[in-house]
Amino acid sequence: MMGMRWTNWLGFAMLAIFIVIHEPIWLFLGFDTTGFNSTKILWVIPVAAYVIVAAVLLIRGGPDDDQP
């Protein structure tokens, strides 16, 4: 794990932070059964983008080639 790039560590940190704060986000985005609130759906887009960026940073590339 020490051969990871800094982008891999950044993606790992982003996902670790998301694991800690996911419950308040899902409660905020939760939809009630009494009606549909279309403004909450707009918050799903940045949350999904955050998770996608974190996953791409974590998966992208391998260890640095210039390390001995």
C-alpha cells in the first residue's frame, strides 16, 4: 500500500470521509412519502459526482515508476 500515488491516497481519504458523513447526507436527501420535493433531487448530483471522483482517484494508476 505504500506504493500508491498521492491521487490514490486522495481518493481513499475522500471515500473515508464520505463513510463518516454519509448518514446525515442520506437523511437530508431522504424523500418523504407525503410528497415529492424536486429540489432534493438536485443535491444527488454533487453527491454522486463526489463518490465517482473519489472512486476514480482511488482506482486510477499504480505505483510511481520513479521509486526504487
